[in-house]
Amino acid sequence: MFSGEILYRLSSIALDERTVGTERYGREFLAFLLDPGRALTRFVNGKMFNHNTEEVYQKEPLDVVISAGGNVVNDVKSFGTGPVGFYFNADF
């Protein structure tokens, strides 16, 4: 549920019913990639093709932190001789 809420809010940032043409298509496609369920609902309800002059969706502040690195787990006998592990982390 937590990741679903994050993706829903990210798709709200992408959506803008004031745009038209290629920009609108790109925003709708990005929202589809982020939250396919919401895109399907917007398509069925006809909201995917609405044009408004006002902002419709509430935009939340976005803070993204991405980190990556590696670590070596030492064995008992010498420093830096154990297995190497890599990690990637994204916080929204």
C-alpha cells in the first residue's frame, strides 16, 4: 500500500490536464508507467481526454534521494578479503 501511494502521488505530479498535444501524451504515458491502475480508471471515466484551464490534481512536494555503493564483509583472517556486496537505494 505504501508504494502504491507513492506511485499515485508521483503520477499526480506528472498529470496536467491543461496541456495538449505531444506534451499531454507524454504526461499521460508517464502517469501510465507510474500507476497503470489510475491510467485505466482515467481512460474508462473519460478523464484522460479532458481539457481544463485550472490545475486539477493536488501536487505534493517531492524529495528524492538516490544512493548506491558497495561493501566488503571481512573474514576472520584479513581485512578486505570477504565477499563484496552492492546496494542501490531510492527514497521518495
